[in-house]
Amino acid sequence: MTDVVRKILEQGHYVMIVNNGTMTSRLNEMIQQYPQELKNRLGFKFSFHYLELKKRKLLDMFFSNINSIRNGGCSFSLELTPSDELIPYINEVKDECMKRLGALCHITVARDENVKGFGILTKLSREKYTEIWSQFNSPLFDFKIKIFNQKRNEFCYAGMWGGILELGTGVLRACDCTFLRQNILDNPEKPINFKPIGVCNKEQCHNGHAWLGLGMIPELDTPSYADMRDRVDKNGHHWLRPDMYSFLSSKLEHLNRDDMFNEYEKKRIRKKANIQNHIWNIREILIGSTRKKLSKVYHAIRK
């Protein structure tokens, strides 16, 4: 991946790598071999698996790697996924963060995907869950808990202004949970079809802190993505370096004003998207029904 990341950076892009902070050799390779001009546009989002790191006695290595990234001239952000099992260790987590980084980690919100429409992954009430994890004063948590289970009905430019590209396959999706996809490697000479989803057919925006924070829905007033990733430590140092902070503070509509649709165009795109969503939902129902029937047959055969 280090060669791939370098090629992406050399084309002028900004990169943030999600990782668990234990790949010491790869992290050092990027720090030592990339010129500073590339590292100015490189960031790392460290997933903080506190209980696992503690159990495996890897906390020293984990924080050492984060500080190597910071001292090596890259941006970083530290994020903890809250769980009920972690609640008794909250003070420990805070102490470790302050001692080793001079700032508290960010907190995300975990989805319970076994619940229809998705719930928060906790046995607590939403109010109690929010009260407990708000003590980290994380703008990321504050925004994610605010938009959790909020249906988005505004016009969304995902798919046109951004998307999810699987580097290994070439499959490009409009966002985390849309059926709109294409393979851009099937015919590399063919132009990529950048078209917006228009209307979302899901109960909530998955990873809305990124999509909405970066401005996929222009009329929404949201914190910037930089504000949900950065921290200022007790010595006044930012987690995000100036270039990365400036880039992640921008909103997509500022760069795409000439590509925004009027109300008539939005209505036309929404109408087409609604038809496509209905077709997709019927397909999912049929596939789900077939899976259930096959499962019954399978279990009957086993018996």
C-alpha cells in the first residue's frame, strides 16, 4: 500500500489512512521515504481499540507510532468506538490520551446493524449513552449523535462530487449505502459517469460526519470535517497540519458552484432516483426472500 499511497499523493490528492496503529514498519516506511511535500497532504486516522491494546500490552507501541507520525510531519486523528464494556475504563482512557498526546481522543457512534433501520450499539438509553460519552467533548461525537437516525430528504450530490472507489476492483459507488455503481477499470478510456444520487433511500446517512461535513448537501449547516478530526493539545499543537486542516475545512459546494442544479433539475433527478430506489428495494426483497428459502432448505437437509 505504501507505493499506492505515494502515487496518489504525487497526483496532488490528500490522503487519510484508517489503521489500528500497529503496522510500525509500514508507518515508518512512509515517514522516512516520503518527502515533506507529500507528507503535508498525508494523514492517519488511528482507531483506538483500547481494551485490545491493553490486553495485548501494545499501548506503548501504539502511542509511539502515533507520535512518530506526528514528529515525522504528518497529520493524525485518534478515534475511539464507544462500547458498554469500555465504560468502566473511561478514566483510564482519558488519562492515557492526556499523558501521551496532550488531548482527548475523538468518539464515534457505533451502529447496531442487527436492528432494522439501525440502532445505537448499546444497552443504554440514547440519553444515558449521550451523557456518558459527551464527557470527551468530541465534535465528532456531538455531530454523529445529532444526525443518528435522521432521514435525509435534501438533495445530495454524492456520486457527482465524491464517491467510494475500491482500488482492488475498480468499482466506484456513489456513497456508503447506494446501489449506484460502475466499474471504471472495465474500460479505462471511457469517461467516468459522475451523477448524483439526488435522494437517499436509507434511514440515515452512513458516515454522515464525512459526507455531510464535506458538504454533499449544500443547504445543511454542518461543522467542517476538519473540526471533527482535529484537536489542539495542551501545548497548542494541532493534530492536523496546516495544509490538511485547510483542505478538510473546505466545503464541496465552494469548489463546484458551476455544477449545482436548479430546482427543476433537482426534481427531475429525484424522480428518476425514486424509481431506481423502488426497483432496488424490490430486488433486495426478492433476494432476501430467496436467501430465507435457501436457508430453510439447507437446514432441512442438515437435519
